Amino acid sequence: MNADLPIPPPLPSAAGKLSPGARGATPPAGRSEPAASSAVPVFFISDSTGISAETMGNALLLQFPTIPFERRLMPFVRTVEEAREVRRDLDAAMDGEVAPLVFLTVVDEAVREELRATKAPVIDFVSGHLAQLEDRLGVTGDHAPARLHGVGDSRRYNRRMQAVEFAIEHDDGQSVRAIEKADVVLIAPSRCGKTPTSMYLALMHGIFVANYPLVDEDLAGEVLPASIAGVADRCFGLLISPQRLTAVRRERMPDSRYASLEQTRWELSRARRVYDVHGVPFVDSSSKSVEEMSTLILQSLARRGTTPL
């Protein structure tokens, strides 16, 4: 297998540099920022779980790293009466020191209009887009809440639940039963991010993921563990900077050899050798979120033509 994912350096190091938007950066001319002590109130309002409102809203807020935000989720707002109560909260927030922001994903027109009547600025992710889709498709949408995260597609939902069960059973090498069913086998030294990445792929995408730790014996011999050698074509490796891995391990076992910088450097350099020798693609988790790493893995699966569903 070709290592066709983005390849980090053998021993990535912490850059230690401030990005253009980091603390101390000068805001563009003509723009002002809230004082550091005055966080901007942010409301995510939804007629369902609020996952979509949070995801899309936070994607926008991440573009303003120097501004502090105080986030509040308000899910399952489904009646006009509930919307009216929420609107009172929003209007009250307008009387505070800093004006709030509102991100809205509500499909019922009456509920949505009640919320949009607030004095607070509202970013509505549904209204204009839904109308445009209806116009293009020539069909009126159901305007029913909870479509995205519901169980309307029972086959996909059931697979996601099965994938979660599989990830739990096969976490950290606890079991290799039915390992051949795995779509992905994540391998890495301890505490590199295998478990959260496995769970995210399972829960969000229905990917069957096992994860297996590379221990000193595997690393010294530059070999894949014998119990997963038969699924080497499904292995993906994770790396992380030695400094970051040391910090993570010290939270668990301070003042131990396991958490020493010397040990993490050795393990990561040997893990890189294992990946190179066996043609295992890998991603660097030092500065990537679980979502980013999962996307890279999904893209590689798609290139191999093995993405399920």
C-alpha cells in the first residue's frame, strides 16, 4: 500500500510560533474586538439536537481566534410557545455588555419566525437555503425537525450502532475477534489518539474500526503485531510530536519512563519506521482534530474504493 496521506516529518516538533490570529495579533484596521474579559454570548438554537447548528456555527466562529465566545446550546425548540420563551432570553441578552450572536436551525416556519423576531442578530442556516432547494426541486419540503440526526434511514443508523459496538470491543487491542470485519485498523504507540478517532469514525460514519497499540516489542522489531498482520492492508498509523505525547502521558503517569521525552521520541521514530517498512499510510495528530484525521482516513478509503455504504 502506498503511503498516500500527507506525510509528516519523522519527528515532528512543536513549532512554538504564534499564528497570525494568535494572542497579541493586531486586528485589521477599522475593526474592533471585545475586551478579553467580555466574551460574546453565542446561542445555538435548534428544533433537534443542535449538532448541526453547533457544527456550522463553530466553523464560522473559528475564523475569529482572538475573540472569546460564551456558547449556549438550546435544543428541541419545537413550538411557538417555546420559541417565545427563547426569544425573551435573546432579547434580555441584548441588554448585556456585549451583543449576542444567534445561530439557528429550525425548519417549522412559525417557530422560526418567532425566533427571528428577536432583537438579537440571527444567522439562519435554514430559511433561504430551504426555499432555494424547494424552488429548484419543484417540491415543498416536509419542514419536519430531526431529519438529519434521526433514524429515517434505518440501515445506515443500524450500521452506525454496530460500528460503535465493534469499536468498543476492539479498542486498544482488547479483542481481535472478527478482526477481518474491520474497515480500518488504527495502529500507533499509546496515547496518540486512536480511541477518539475510532469512535468518531464509527458514530458519525458507520466505519468499523479496530485500534491496536504498538508496544516496545513491535517497535524494536519494526513489525506489525502478529494478531493484525492478516489485515495489514487496512492499517492506518497515527503519529504525534514527542513533546505533545509526553505532555499527554504525564497527565496519566507523571515522572515515569513511559512519559519521558526520551521514550516518546524512541517510540515515535520506531513507529515511523514500522509504517515505512510495511507501507502503512499515516496521519499526524499533533495539530489535527479528530474530525480532520477522520476525513483524511475516509479520503484514503475512497481512493481505495473500500468506503462502506
